[in-house]
Amino acid sequence: MSPRFSFEFFPPKTPAGKEKLQTVRAELAELDPSFFSVTYGAGGSTRDNTKNIVLETKAAGLSVAPHLSFGGDDEETVLSLINDYKNAGVDRMVALRGDVPSGMGATRLIYARELVEFVRKHTGDHFEIEVAAYPEIHPDAPSYAKDIDYLKQKLDAGANSAITQYFFNADAYFYFLEDCEKAGIDKPIYPGIMPITNFTNLARFSRNCGADIPRWLTQKLSGYGDDQESVTKFGEEFVTELCQILMEGGAPGIHFYTMNQVEPVKRMLQELQR
């Protein structure tokens, strides 16, 4: 079976950002990805924007997977959105716990397992459902073993496969796969890959989501200072090599967090497909 490659976008907030995304999507579509995914803000804060991007992508004849979470929404609102996607011919989805926006008080978090169960209850097998996996442990997880158990619950509830949080240590992924197999997980787990283009932003993202940047890599990237060209060049070489190691080690494909950019994702994928 050929490896699966997919690309993730976030909903732009401005007309200029939307126009840019249309160009980026068209260029990346030439690489024939399995699907595009579109992120969803905390508590559905980008709900309409996400929906618009998803429907436009589908109308362009491309396979697309909206991210979805309950957040602060009620079941009726979420079900209406799910049915809108189904009626538009969307047949993929990324089911997440998500986060409740600040200011919403003690609203209960509804876990991804519950969302998967909800989607299956109301739409049967219509959607190919992805869930999130965390080779370096979710920041809120009480333990490594418990986090794997949470993943198993999501997959057992009806999810088809998982996409990981990004990481920069291939061993973290391979050890995670071994432990998932020991726990009885036999569904595909696709590595999520983040290109390195802006180290300051990457470091901030990583602190917030618990992704580890190895000390040597931090020192290497920090050493370039304001030399953005060198950061981008080294980052592209390093991440391409990481992807090659993952693929050679048996990863079923790669999910790229594009940050709504064509490069360097395009160059990396072209290198992998040689």
C-alpha cells in the first residue's frame, strides 16, 4: 500500500489570508494528497470559518477532513454541523476533545472518545474518523500508560486511525508504536510533522502543547540568531531526514502541519516521493 500524505490548514481570519490559502491549496493539491484537514478553534471559535474552508475545498473536488470538537457547544449544534458536512459529501473528520474558551467557566470538557461515539451513533460508518495521538504524552495526561489507554478508548469507540502531535525525535514515535501495540492498538498511527521555519514561534507552540524540542536542536537553531535563511535551510534538511527515517521505519504516511505555507512542505514531500 502506498504511504498516505495529508496536509493541515488553519482557517484564515482576513480576506488576504483566505486568498493566500486558496493559492496554497491549489499548489499543494498538485502533489495529490490523500486529504486536507482544517483546524477548529477552542469551543468552535472558528466554526463558521472552518466550515466555509471545508466546503470550498470539497467543492474544488478535493478530499477534506474538518476538525471537530464539542468545546462549549451543545449536541444539537454539533449534530447540525456534522449533518451539514455529511450532506455536502464530506466523508472524513478529525475528532478532538478541544478546549473550552476562557470565560466559559466550569463547562465540562467532552472527550474525543465521546465525540467519536456521538458521530458513529448519528452517522454510522459514513465518516473516516481520525483522532489525536501523543508520542510525548498529552500535557493533561496523568501518565504515559494512561495516555495510551485514552488513545485506545478513542479507537475502540470507532475511530479509524490517529494522527500524532508533532515531534522531532523519531525514537519517541517508534517507542510509542511499540507500547501502543502492547496495549492492543492495531490501527494506523500517522506521524504529524511540523516544518521548522520560525524558531521563535515553534518554541512558543511547543511550550503550549508539550512537544519536546531536543536541547541540541534548540541550541543549533538558536545559534543562527536572525539568520532566517539558515534556520529555514537547516530546518528543511532536518525535518526531511526525520520523515525519511519515519518512512523507512514503517510509518504508514505523513501528516504535514503546513501553517498555510506551500514551502518547505512541497519540497520535502517531493524529496520523499523520489
